[in-house]
Amino acid sequence: MIKATLDKGDKDTGQGEYTVELVQWNDSFVIGYQEVDEDHQKLVGMLNALNTSISEQDTHEVVGKVLNDLLSYTAWHFRHEERLMQTFRYPDYVAHKKEHGSLIQQATELQTKFLAAEQELTQDVMDFLKRWLVHHILQTDKAMADFLRQKV
Ligand SMILES: [Fe+2]
């Protein structure tokens, strides 16, 4: 059912097994607001776990569970950021929340189609999720953190 071939970033463990890291965490992702940085690190780990699950050709059910965990955590994390922005009256709150809403909508559609076996989690889909996350952290969340840091 899953036909994705994800070979970018594969690491040969030397034991005939491959670990696949779609996104390699590095210091450029640190936005300087610890509780959000911790969320982001977990989010990157969960996106990588989905990538690994696909590349290992796990069953549709298992991949679906990993995808669901990722989306649930993403929704929780967005609410976490939104609570912080509201608490400290972040001036770009509405625009930032809109970006979150747009991703949730696209990801939920993707999940619905995946569960109905109408959509596979292809390299393109994973690249979309990767690009979205990296761009959002580096641009939108960094700007938020610059503001929040002045409030603590
Ligand atoms: Fe955000």
C-alpha cells in the first residue's frame, strides 16, 4: 500500500538497517524560548518517526497511528504557542494563528485521504511537511520568540 521511497538522509547503521532522518535537528532551529524549543524538538522527532515508518514499509494501520500521533501533537503544540501569544498580547497573533490553521486544515485533509486509501504519503507529501515545519520555525516562530523573550 505504501510505495514511498525515502532515500534522502538515510544512514547506514552498519547492521543492515537504515534510520531515516527527514529533518536533522540543528542549532539553527533553536528560537530561544525554551518550552517552545522543546516542543519543536519533539515535533521534528515525530516527523522523522513518520518518515521512518513509511520507509520501513510499516502497515497502513501502523503508519496511520504514527501520522495521528504527529497531528495530535502538532495541534496541541499550536494551541500551546497560541496561549503564549495571547497571554503576552503578541501583535502578530492573528496572522500566526492563521498559518497554524492552514496547516491543520491541509494535514487533516491529507489524513482523511490517507485513511480512505486515496492518498499515499509520498516523498512529495513528506517534503511538503518538512518545508512547512522548517519555514514556520525559522521565520514565524522565531519572530514570536523574539517578542516573547522581551516579556519574561
Ligand atoms: Fe507557530
